[in-house]
Amino acid sequence: MLFRTRKKPKYLNDKIEKEVKEKGFSVYNYISLKELILTARKDFLGILSKINIALMVITIILWIISYYSSLFFILPVFLFIIFFLIFLYIFIKLIFRTKLFLYISNVVYTKTGLMISDDYLYYSKDKKKLDKKLKKYEAIFDEYLSRSSNLKEVISKKKKEVLDESVKTSWSIVKWMTSKRIGSSRKTGWAVLIVIVSLILYVMSLYVFYYLWYFVLYFLWKIYSFILWFFISFKNKIELKIKNRTLWIEQKLDKMNIIYKVLKNKIDNFKDWEISDIWNFTEDKFSDFYNQIDLVLKDVKDLKFLIETSKYSNVIDFNIFKTYLKKKFNAPVKDMVWLLEVYEKLLNKQILEFKRLNNNSQKQELDINNIEILDKNLEQKEFVLNKKLEALEKNKSVLKRSILV
């Protein structure tokens, strides 16, 4: 059993558990860069939801003051300062989160425990410590380890709570004032109009600053992507190296399967007399296939070196990964050997057909010159096919030697 507990820990999902069982380890992207930026949008809406009513009341008061004092700049300046301070606060929080992001963006799971924030914690004996640490990160990022992110849902909910509710509240105030006939006199009518204008200005400011922040974060994400990529590359994080190397191996194994399927489809759909015409296609595909074999074996060697010379050398059993690799790697290689044998049989079949034609008694009905030309052409084609068979046999031998044991 992978985990000796009755109940699977909530920081594990089926995909990770399966991957650890098959490969001996799993590198999980706890929080992506896009999700990191989304937390800033969530924070903005979270702050507004707390100060919304108070800010609305202050906006009304300041607009009344500015109207009667003719100092119309008071309200715009106040709103600008408030939103600027909010953005500044969120940006500082984002920098703090970014520091944590660099440590926990990729979490390495093994058979016995997981490495998070440069701290290896065992599933059994460090359970309380691990739960405490993950609750802390959940509070910071609004995302629990190995679960799907719900940031978009939280943002959508808060957006309705702040922006849509502000419109509804403003409309309710206007309806209440008109139903109570507050503006029945000329003097109070102006007061009602001032309140309505202030509410419109406030709601407009919410939408303007929200979408302004939305676009700021979009460009910030682009800049952040480059800066963090540069920083992570410079820092040379071992987790990211292991993750990338494993991903490259998987991609090349997938490509080997694709090459085999393309070539099989080509051979399956050619007629007997056309089988010799696909030799160049077969050679190209085989060359590409064998190139992927070389690249996979090189990446596996590099991955082994990365793990054995890192802090994971005692917690990741690379032999488990080798067993997994053998199964994934040998399948397309054996399939390709089988396909080359099919192609070999088709070529042999065509050689026999050429020999039959060469011995055909009906040739006697042709004049001597035509017989000689026909014989020469058939012998030449037979010679070419025999050469192809020799090359095919070498290719098969190369593939068979590549099979992992």
C-alpha cells in the first residue's frame, strides 16, 4: 500500500496517488502563476466588500460638501487616494505571496512523504505539522493542495457581491427616497438629485477601478511571467528540473506512439504493388522514431543524475521509475519491430511476385528485345527490394537492442 492510513489524506488526489505508485514520485503544480495573479483580483473585491457601504456613505457626504462648497475636486481626489492605497496594499500582499510561490509552486510527492517549502514531511509521523502548514497556505492562496482551484468562482461571487449589489443598493436608496416623497419641495429635490448623482459617481468609480485593476493585472501577469521565469531559471530549482525532465520523457514516449500509428496506417492502406514505393516514408519515420529513443534514454539518464545528486536521493526510489519506463518505452518499440516484420513480409511477397513474372511462360510470345528489357527491369526491382530487406533487418536489430530489460 502507498499510504498506511485508513482514509486517504485530503492533500492527495487519485491522479497523484496513481503517479506515485507507478513512477515512485509526482511533481504537482500547487499554484500556477495565473492563479497567483488572480489572488490580487480576489483581494481587491474582498476589500471592497468590507468597506462598500462605508465608502458609499462617505461618497454621498463628500459630493454634498463639494457641491455646496463648489470644490468638485474633493470627491475624485478622495476616491483616487482610496483606490490607490487599496492597490498599493494588494501589491505588497502580492509580493509576499510571490515569495511563497517560489517555494511551493511545485510540490514533490514520494512514497513516504512530500517536499513543500524545502521541508520534507512524512505522511504518517508529520501529519499534524503538514496539516497546519497546508492550512496556512490555503488561507494565503485560497487553494488547498491537490484540489482544483476555486479562485474564479470566488472572484465571480465577490464581483456580484460588490458591483452588482452596489447597483441594487443605490437603486433601492433612490426608490426609497422617491417613495417617501423626499424630493417634493424644490430644496429637497436638489438634495435628492445630489444623492442620486453621488451614487452614480460611486458605482461608476467601482466599475472603472475594477476594470482598470483587471487590465493592470493582465499586463502585470505578462511582466511577472518573464521576471519569475528568469528568477526560477537563475535559482535553478531542482523540483522544476525534475518536473520538466519527466514531462519531456512523457512527450517523447507519446511521439514514439504517434510515429508508430502513422507508419502503421501508411502500410495498412497501401496495395501490394505499391508497398515498395513507401520505403522513403518508412525510412524517415524510422529515423525519427529512433531519434526519439536516443532522446528518451538521454533524458532518463539526466533525470537519474538529477535525483541521485539532490535532496531527493534518499526519498525517491528511481528503480520504480525504471520499471514504469520499461513498460511505457518497450511497448512502442516492440510495436515498431512487429510493424517492420509486417513490412518485411510484404516486400518478400513482392519479390516472389517479380520472380514469378520473370519465369512466366507468356514472355515467350514477346520479341527477344522486349524479353530482355523486361528481365532486366524485374531483376533490378528484385535487387532493390533485397537491398531494402537488408536495411530493414538492420533496423529491426537496432530496435531489438533498444528494448529495455
